[in-house]
Amino acid sequence: MTVTRPERPTYVLDGHRIIDRAAFYTALGAALNGPGGYYGSNLDALADCLHGGFGPAPPFTLVWEDSDTARRHLTGTVYLGDRRLDYFDAILATLRSEGVAVELR
């Protein structure tokens, strides 16, 4: 008997307009839940959404287009557990720790 695993769904995050944290969460909500969709408004809310009930739950793949624009704008130091990270890297760590495969483009 052959067991097939369902393919991980893939979502595309358009990063060219991500110039601040609010724009990131707006774009992420739209990518995962359609226009006007919600998928967090800060790192804690993002982690909550990743546990289900607010749209797709991991595992899934997030293709982050124009991620360099977001990297330039999502700055500021935050603490994630005992790690001190730049905000962009904290987003990546949060997504990846919950089973999201992130492809930066």
C-alpha cells in the first residue's frame, strides 16, 4: 500500500509595499486569507494564528516576494525567548518554528 502525503499548500506574500509592521501584517493577512484578511497584528498574534483558527495552519509554504524591501523596513530589536533579533528575523523565526517553510525572493 502506498501512502501519499498531501502537498503543502503554497501562499505568495507580495512584499514590495511592506514598509512598516502594519503593512507586513496587512499583506500577510491578504496572502493567507484574501483581501482584508487577518493573520496577526504583532508577533504574539502571529504565533496565535499559526496555531489555527484564523486561516491556514502549518504546514504550508510562504513564498515571500520582494523580501529585501521588507528586510530594509522591518527593523528594531525584539526578544524572542532569550534571543535578541531584528524584527524581520523574528518574523522568520516565528513562522519557521511553527512549521512554515519560508522562501525569500
